Amino acid sequence: MKKSLQLLVSLTSVIAMTLAFTTFDLSRSNGATAITSKVISATSNSVSVQVTSTANGKAYIEYGPTRSKYEMRTAIHSLIKGKPFIFTISNLEAEKKIYYRVRYLLGSKKVFSTTVQAYATTTKVGAEFVFAIQADPHMDGNSSAEVFNSTLAQIVKTNPAFLMDLGDIFMTDKLPDKSEAAIRTRFQYMKSFYDKLGTIPFYFTLGNHDGELGYSNFNTKKYRQEYFPQQTPELAYYSFNTPNSIHIVLDIFTYTTTNPKDDGWQWTLGKTQYDWLKTTLENSTAEHKFVYVHHLLYGNAQSRGGSEKAKFNEWGGLNIDGTDGFASNRPGWAMPIHQLLVKNEVDFVFKGHDHIYVKQELDGIIYQTLPQPSHPGEKISSAAEYGYENGKVIGGSGYLKVTTTSQGISVDFIKHDGTVLDTYTKSQ
């Protein structure tokens, strides 16, 4: 039995890209579809297809210019049951349709099966691209379901290509009852909010209250894998591309295996993630570069503050007393993270954690701290308390709408009621 679904993804009010994909009865077992695939992004020269399987196996994508001609294929990649894998089809022409199908081998099968074809269209060169960012929904005693639902409704109204959440969603470490039943109830509760996004893709940045601290024996990643499988790849750091842009998500918690002290050097990406970040930046040819992190790697476990703190510890290289400490604390590492970002012309570092909107700039990089999407108040007193000494501070809850073109990047701070509280542009 065949079912066809046409999905229209709006990249701009002027330029639209239609991505059509078809889901079929691909090899069913008790009614379960063996393979699902969907286009999650397209640029002027590439298309990214997310593939999820119901069993371990391997797959590749065949593609070509017509329904009957699959001239090219991607490399074969392993699939892990329930974990999405993103295939990127590159070196395409702008504003061209490609037809593709997934070839897969699952379980004990010996012969590759094939999905029925789907198609996608690359974008116009320089086309406008819109995405959304929020941080720290919490949904605790200081949060409002009404406010959070209003923010999500505004995001859906904007119809971004995706939503990036900067963490502190699950709050499982704060649960007074840490039984399995209580943890499951919490994940189900938060899932009920994100389900309101409908077909809008949702990406996740690990926060300190998401139950995955490297220095704690309490870990709830298996529940995130169960309730949010598409947001739980094998690693919590990753990157992906959209038109003219690269998005880099950092994991500052998994590899910080000692509870940070005041000197701050316990905070770390770990050498493997650091080397990956360096290579990813150096190999990227994207016009726009965005980095997402819950907070900077600075100071004790509270780690408050913005660009003023970007000069310290693994992020900036200095000891808390202002003396150089990078070489002795990170022997063999090329340079502190901030300097690495500057060298590779990163445009933005988006961060959460402090529950307030603060726009700052340091060495050409905009350090943008986000407010909560769910807090009912509008206080800004925490900015000074957390060490913010400069920048634009605005109270209120909501999200950021980010628009990229070949000419630059614009950011709108949209309150939960739809009011635009701030707008600015960073030119190329």
C-alpha cells in the first residue's frame, strides 16, 4: 500500500523550495516500516537526507537527474537501530531536482532492499534561509506552560527550516524522585511540548540539567534515545550544513569528568572533540559559521557569564588570575577555543544557561546569550549578577529567528507574544 506525501518547506516569503518525498511499504514486520527517510536540508549544491532504520544494518543512497537514471551513489554507511544517520549528497547544481532512493541491508538479510524513489530540489544560490533557536525551557517551578506554548506557537508560525534548542530541557537531575517511572514521566511531559513543532526538525545541544554530566553516575541518556531518537546521535557533538552555512554543536559535559572547581580547568571538550572541532572548521568553506554551546568553558560548575569570560580556561587560555595557563593545562593543543573560532572566522556563538538576552561581540564574533522561552517574567538583574559588563541586555521570554543570505545574517528576538524585542544584522 502506497502513501505519498508532499512537504513544502518555505525558506523565504519570496523563494520557496518544494521537497517531495514518498513513504511506501518498504518491508514490513508487524506493520513497522523498515526504513524511513526525509530531506532535512538543502543548499544550492547539496541535499541532506536523514535515514532511520528499525534494525542494525547498512545503507547507501542512489541518485540521478531522472526517475529512471541513478548514475551516482553515496558511500555505504552503517545504520544503528533507531538512530538517524544523515547522508549528504554533494556537488549538485543549483535549482535542480534530483531523484534518489535508499538501498539498505538490515539484520541477517543478504541482498540489498530498495525504497521507492523520492526527490528533492536544490536551492537558488544566495537564497534566504530561516531557522530558530531557543534555550533553557526548564518547565520547573519558575516556568509557565502557557508562555512556553506561546513561544512554540510563534516558532511554528515562523516556519523555520529547523529549531535548535540549547539545552536544559529534561531537568532530570532536579527530580526529587529519580525512579524510572518519574524519569519517564518527565521525558513524556517534555515530549508533549516538542510534539507541537509538527514537521519542523528539532536539534539539541546538551545542557547541565539534561542528566548527562560526565562527572556524575546519574545518567539518563538511554531515555533521551528512547523518547527523542532523532535528537540522540551516538555523539552529543556534531555539525551539519544548510545553505551558505555550517552549524557546529558542542558537548561540554560528557568529557568533563571532574566536577569543576574555581580554577576552571576541569571544564573540557576533551582532545578528541577539540581536534574534531578544529578539523571541521578548517575544512568548511561555508560563508556563515555558527557554534552552539550551553555555556562557555569557564570557572566553577556554575560557569556564568558571557564574552567577558571567553578569555579564560580552555575557552580563552588564561588562568582566572589573568596569567597564561593554556600551554601548561592543555599541552599539545593548538590554541584556545576562542582563538580557534576567530582564526576560522566563526560568526556567532549562541549560548544559553543564564536565562537572559545579552548580545555581545568579541574579536569579530557575536556572543549571543539567549533568554528562556518559558519564563513568565522580564527581569534583567541577573546580567550584572552573572558578570555581564557590556552588551545589549533585554528582558522577556521568547526565541531567536535567524535569517541568512549571501549578504549577511539577521537576528530577531521574538517574544512569546510575537512582539519583536530586538533586531540586528551582521554583514559579510
